[in-house]
Amino acid sequence: MTQIVGVRVNAEVLDPDRFEALVRDPQAGACVTFTGVVRDHDQGRTVVGLEFEAHPDAGTILAELIAQFCADFPGLCAVTAAHRTGTLSVGEVAFVAAVSSPHRCQAFLACASLVDLVKDQLPVWKRQVYAAGDHEWVNAP
Amino acid sequence: MTATDLVQVRYFAVARARVGVAEEWLPGALGLAGIVAAVTERTPEASATLAGCSFLVNGLRTFPTDEPLVAGAVVDVLPPFAGG
């Protein structure tokens, strides 16, 4: 049974080391952590920060997504994921996902799938703030 | 239509920015399609945004139809997600 630990969507600062420690397990020979960081550019423009907004149920939805993910990806030791909300500067951690498993292949594949799943299905939005002073909602129709 | 027919419509991210309010109460009798049409007519600048949104009714993904919504329902207007 895969352990699901530390799942949250809130304004607390994310420390990737802490999340990797959460998925450590005596049965796990591999821990893979993805750290999503605010970068300083997008499509040729200089970015100074991102504002993340989450649906009020995003924490619950993330927990449900991960429960389903663990059912679809049997054999993992532990899984965690957390997303920040609020205003972040360049270099700050916006998103962490970590997976442990007995062997490295599973952990690499599962972590990549988990990141894609969260980006695709977690109701979180971001507004990019540019050095020029304007801003834009990312993926906005 | 009475006041008890109303449903709560909540707009997120760019949808809130374009429509200009975070939430409002609208007649459930319009159905989800009628609500979207009414908001689009009132704020034409939100038209493209609303066309690209998905919708939750009481937390469940719902496609716009004329079927009346239950009074007190919560309708969430969600732009495409952009987390991570």
C-alpha cells in the first residue's frame, strides 16, 4: 500500500528536501523529487514573479488525484505533492512532487506522470508579472 | 421565478478578471447554458474567456445545457488550469 503524505495546496513555503524526506522508506531504493520553480522568462519576456490562485477545494482535489494515481501506479512506496498559492518571486518553489519506489525506473516514470497529472487536473491558475510592469493570466482563453 | 431560484456563480482567475465580479447570484431556471449566455451578453469582453472555461455544478464537471439548476447550487467557472 503506497503511503500518501504531506499533500497540500496553500501559501506555505515549500522545501523540496523536506518532501523528499517524507517519501523516504526502508523499502525504497529510489526517491525522485520534482521541484517546480518560478523562472525569470516566458516566451521571450522577462518575468519578475507569479501569482498563484487555487480553487478553494484544490487541496482535497489534489489528495483525490494522488489517491487515484497510486491506484493506477501500483508498487510505489510513498507519494507526496504540494502546490503553493499567493505571490512568488523568481527562484521560489511553486510545486513539489516526490515519489519513492524499490527501483529507479518506477520512481522516474511515476514522478513525471504525477507532475503531468497535477498540471493537467489541479484547479490552480497563475498570473505572470512582467518586468515591464504588466501582467497576464497564463493559458487564458 | 423567485429569489429561491438563485444559484451562486463563482468566477476564478481570468474569468473573474474579465467578468468583473468574483461571484454573483443568477436564476437557476436559465440552466447553465442560459447563465453563460446571459453573462456573455452582459459582458461581451468576457465572451472568448467564457467560451474556453469549464464548469462545476456543486463540484461536478457539468456541460452547459438548458436544464434548470437546483436553487442554491454552486456554479464554478474555471479557466484552463495553469498550475505547476
